[in-house]
Amino acid sequence: MFASPSRQSPNHRRRGWSAGLAAAALLLTGCAAATDTATPAHAPTVAATPTVTTTPPPAPAPAPTHVPADASASSALATLATLPVKGRAPKTGYDRELFGPAWSDDVDVDGGRNGCDTRNDILRRDLVDITYKTATRDCVVLFGTLHDAYTGTTIEFRRGQDTSADVQIDHVVALSDAWQKGAQQLDQQTRANFANDPRNLQAVDGDANQQKGDGDAATWLPPNRSYRCTYVARQIEVKALYQLWVTQAEHDAMVRVLTECGAAAPAPVPAAPAATVAPEPAPSVASPPAAAATYRNCAEARAVGAAPLYAGQPGYSEEMDGDRDGVACE
């Protein structure tokens, strides 16, 4: 026996028709219900609020943060040995403008006009957790965090008239120092490249940068001792790239820092051995021939190289010693 199919009530059939009509409507409009509670058709549309991007675009290669205490320090020491050691030239004629406009985007080392000035390029490279100003194509840094290599502290950067100077961009080899050690001979474009070269730039604590001024390694080193090897190695790299020199005091300070990092100390230059002067050989004096037992006269003694004759020597005779002074044939 088969059970008779149950009959649906009119209300049940009406509910089924309603559901079917709703599904058809959704199919015709190209939408599907995601939840049981749909947004009413009359709900206002809210425009998305523009947000400030915090994802940094590709930036220049990060600055070195550590030089291993072996090969890299030794390599820097070897490069240092190639730098000329000279006295500091006069600062006469130095002007910041001789190194081009500050933070120019129009320099060779910048990759060629990337639309962002050098200061913001370095902030993008050295800061983390960055927030950019809108409509600047991720160039102008509004906020960020700097883990400062010079002091070993953390600084919260906030762009503003009273706060931007908390983080400054340091020239690892100061412009004035470069001017006094060879940059006077560089052409204008090369000096502009030097001033904007990322290898010579570092975002740092503003107070530390002010304390450094235009000092070299002989007069200022980062308070954070663990960064000194990298700092000195970068100065050497930049000076070698731009054919600058170092003073003797600067050279010695750099050697001291790098050897403390584990670099092999340079072998002392051996002193030139004292010149050994061989005594000049005594002039060769021909030994007089064996004297004859007697000479008939002084002329005969002189003829054989025996004169003068001294008393007691073979061949001497009083007859040839006219003044009887013991020397004949004088």
C-alpha cells in the first residue's frame, strides 16, 4: 500500500508562491541574497571615506645598519689605505649653494626625477610605520617611526613646523668637511650628486645631528657605539667614491674604530734599514820592492821606489843622509 500524498493548505501554497516570486526577482536583477536581512532599497548610499595609505612604495635600498666585525671592517680599512692623507684646506669660499639646491629631485644619483625630493626619499627609506600625505603619490611623509642609528633611541616623527626638526637628514660626510678635503675641485653637478647621494644620507635624531655639525671622525662619532663601525665605513666609502682625502687625525680615528670592530690592524710600515756604508777600501799602495842591501846613490834608490830610506832599513847609509837626520834620499 502506498501512503496518500498530503495536501497542502492554501496558506502554505501562498507562501511558496511568494518565495518563488522573490527568487525570480533576484535573478532578474543579477543579485543574490547574502543574508536573511537585506538592506532596504531606500537606504542612502554612503561614499567611502578616502584613507591615507600607509604602504610605502619601492624606496631606495636601505642604508646599512651594521658592519660585521671581520671582512667588512677589514675591507673598509683597506679602502682607507687608498685615501690620500693631507691637511685640511681653508674653508674660504664655502657656501651650501655650491652643492646645489637643498634636497633636489633633479640629481643623477636619485634615479632621475622620481617626483619626490631627497629628504622625503630618505624618510621613506629609514622610517617605519609611515603615513603619507594624500595626493602626493606616497611621497610626503606625515608620520612615522625612526629607530635612530646614531643614538639607539626610537623617535616618533610628526610632520609640522614645530616637530619636523626632531628627525633630520644628516650628511654622513658633512658638506663643509668635504669642501675642505677635495670637493672644491669637483664640478657643480658632482657636488650636487654628493649632497643628494643616498649613500651619504641618514635620517637621524635632530639633536645628535646638531651636535655633529661638520665634524669628521676625529671630532665626532655617534653616541651609539654599536653603529660606529658602519658610520666610519660609510664615510670611507663616500670619500673614496668622490675622491676626497682625510687628515692624519681623521685617518687614525678611523683605524682605531675599525680595529675595535675586529678588523686586522694594518701592518706597521717597516722603517727603512739604516744604510750600511762599507768602509772605503784603503788605497792600494804598492809594496816597495825588496830593497837591495846597498844603493850606490839616492838616484838608484828612487829608481826602484825605495826612497826615502830610514835609518835601520836595508839600503840606508849615512853617506846618502846629508843632514844626518836619519832619513836618506828625502
